[in-house]
Amino acid sequence: MFRKISIAAVTFLSVITINAQKKNSQVPRPKLVVGMVVDQMRWDYLYRYYSKYGNDGFKRLLNTGYSLNNVHISYVPTVTALGHTCIFTGSVPAIHGIAGNDWTDKETGKGVYCTADESVKPVGTTNIKTGSHSPKNLWSTTVTDELRLATNFQGKVVGVSLKDRASILPAGHTPNGAFWFDDSTGNFITSTWYMDDLPQWLKSFNAQNLPAKLVANGWNTLLPINQYTESSPDNSSWEGLLGSSKTPVFPYTNLAKDYEAKKDNIRYTPFGNTLTLKMAEASIEGEKLGADNITDFLTVNLASTDYAGHKFGPNSIEVEDVYLRLDQDLAQFFSYLDSKVGKGEYTVFLSADHGGAHSVGFLKEHKIPTGFFGEGMEKDINQKLKDKFGVDKLINAVDNYQVYFDRKLLNDNKLELDDVRDFAIKEIQKDPGVLYAVSVEEVQESSIPEPIKQRIINGINRQRSGDIQLISRDSMLPPYSKTGTTHSVWNSYDSHIPLIFMGWGIQHGESNKAYNMTDIAPTVSSLLKIQFPSGNVGNPITEVIGK
């Protein structure tokens, strides 16, 4: 009898030991990584509205996570597609191939949109332009790709955004799905790069018609409007108009009708972020993200902060309200992750793809040097080139603060690119709003100071960027930004971004050490113990990762 009990006990202990060994043999990783990019979020927004935030959104990130206070973008131009690509590749435009939201093909002279792909078809819409997108123009792998490779494609990856490019580029080449908002239907859609039909869970989500429900009661301030002391008075002259509104003032009572007339109106309101996070939750439920011990990855772009910034400017009550409501949405989302995946079982990082300048009108009101940069420049320089070389429209385009010359015209008229470019640079430098104009082939030898010089070098893609790089004076905005604001330049208001990690494997604290956006992907890779993305040039932020 004793012998039988001993044998049974030994067998029982052996099973426990084997199971423990199996558990210990697994690579320690969180169940889910959520990479959140708040579009156009200046670093200072963390603290400008700090007293108005609740305890469970941005403050939860700051109070329980690790905040990097001195993170910058190490290239120009600072635009959406580049920011998302850099965050998830750890690379720069010179290497990863995404040269802008748009760029000009040097050989054909035609414009190229970063994720446009005529070889794929839309799924979930009949709108060809909206639905025909893929990551084919992206040359490097992403950290999400590397997770898929490391887990033999068992770890799932999903990208979610109102914007096509902000869903597609972070999710990489190999995700289970990338989904974006279709203004023609009010639904989230995808393309045949990913699947031939929308999954049933997404059809069910779209069927709720959530956007219409979110805007049904219009948009008023979350707090009494006299408490928005961090912002300029409502109806400031430099604010743009939303929908059918005649003035940029609260409340926006016509929002529901405006949405029915033109569904992209939801993008400029806080409800676009609410919709996106609800879509993120539906993705977690539908794809069963974080449901097992194989790490999954969800990328989420919160784009309404960018649309509102472009429309109203950083110092508007509208932008402040978007952030206060986003804070509440983040609190709800983190609570959802706690209950669905498990508190301490997931890792979140939150950053931004770029910042945003103060509006020209706002700066003028406060006697800060500003103005509009480059208005009429292309036409003016083309005329001077015609007078000099006898050929009209030698400049084909000005994109991303870069000048592109028409290669066919140069060849047909036996003109040397160097001669035309050097003459154009001399003329452009006469513009008082221009700080520097430099040939992209001669940046290294130029007298441009750091960090501007290196950021130009990092941002120039040999095959896709222009022939001359322009750097404007501080706070000079392009002429299309008469109201609201924009971004693209090297200055801190565009390049200084938040970066906070929270959750599984993350230390608590903060740092003022200098880091770059390119350091995000290798930090996540190190946390997950996977290979760095193929074009990575960044380094892990070791102080973030728990021991």
C-alpha cells in the first residue's frame, strides 16, 4: 500500500515538474502589446491639460508607467506616414522608403500616395480610391512583422485607425488585418492585401452605425466652457469652421446633420477617437487578441487629435476638449484591457507621429515672429528658371518642403540638373522666410548646423525625395494653413513627442535623457525578445524595461 502511494506521489510530482519546466521554458512575454499613436500630440499636452485630466487615462500612464520626456523625431519632414513608419520600424525615410504622405515619382512626374496600391481591391466598400491600399511601398519590416516571424505567425497583429496609412504602416506587411474608416459609407474597411471579405465581427460592428450614434447629440464642451483656461477664447479668428457652422464656437448643434451630409466630419471631433477605441475593442474581441500565452500586437492610431489640430489650432478650446475627452476614452479602454486581458498581462506604449505649430494668427496676437512660408514660390522660381534657361515649368512639384525638377524637360532640353538646381537655390535663398535651401546631394558638405543637417540626411530617400531641401525660419507655416495649423519641420513644436510605456515588464519612473523616435521599435523588440526590424537604426531604451 505504501509503495503504491509512493509511486502515485512520484508520478504526481513528476507531472508538476514537467509542467513547470514547460512553463519556465516559454519566453516571458506579455499576452498583448498595444502600440498607441496620438496624432499631432505635442509633448506639452501631457502637462498643459494635466489639472483637467482624470486619474485613469493620461495620469495612469504617467503615474504607473515610464515617461520619456526628451524624445525627438530625427528626420524631416515630420508628417503622419513617416512618424508611424519610424515608430514601428525603428528606421528613417532614407532607409524604409516612405518619403512622405505623398511624394513625386522622379521619372514619371506623377504624384504617389504612400499606401496607394492599384493591384489590390477594396473590401467592405466600392470606393476604389479609399479601399485600394497596402504596405507595398514600405521597404523595411516593422516590429509587428518581427513578432509574426518570431512566433511562426501564431502571434496575431491588427492595425486600427481612421486613416488608411496610420493603420497599414504600423501593422506591417504580414498582419491578420489592417482596418480604416471609409468616409463614403461610415464603415471600417480593408483591402484584398489582407483578406477577401470582412470578418463577421467587423460586419457586426459596422452594422451598429456607431458613428451616427456618437454624433447624434452634437458636440459641446465636456466642462463648463469658462473652465477652459488653458486655451484662447472661443471664436478666435485663426480657427477654421466645422461642417455647416458659420463660426467656430460651441455648441456644434448641427453635427449630426453635417455627418449625414459628409461623414468625414466625425474626424474633426473627439468622437472619432471614441469610435477608434471602440473599434480597437471589437478587434480584440473578434480576433481574440491577448487570449492565450502567444503575444499579440494591436496598433491604434488616434487621429482626431490631428484633424482637430489642423482645423482649429493648438490653442483652441476645441483641441483642449478633444484631449479631455480622449483622456476619458483612454481610461475606459485601459479598464477594458484590465478586465479582458488582465491587469499586468499587457504592455502599452503611447507616443505621437509628430507635433504641431501654433497658428500664425495666434502667434501674431502675442507678438511672436511668424508668417507664411513659400507662398507663390513654385510659380516665381519657375518663371526665373524660364528667364534663365528658356524652358517653362522646370519645377515639377514642391512636396514635403522639397523641390522636384522635371527630369523629362531637363533631358529634352539638354539641361544639366546641377546648373538648374544651383540657380534655383540662389533664387530661393532670397526669400526671407527661408532659413536654408540645399541640394540633397550636398547636405553633408553644407554649413547647416546640427541637428538639422542629420535630420535632412535621415529624411532624404535617394529614389523618392526631391532635389532641394527647404528649411523655413521658426514658426513659418505654409500658405494653406491660414486657419488652424500644420506640421512638417524640425523645430521642437513638431519634433518633440511624448513617449510613455506602461504595464507588463515596464519600470515606473521618468527620464529627461535624449532619445529618438527610432528607439521605440528596438525597445519593444527587446522587451519581447525578438529580432529588431530589418531597417532599424535605433537603440533600446534599457531604463524602461523591468529587470
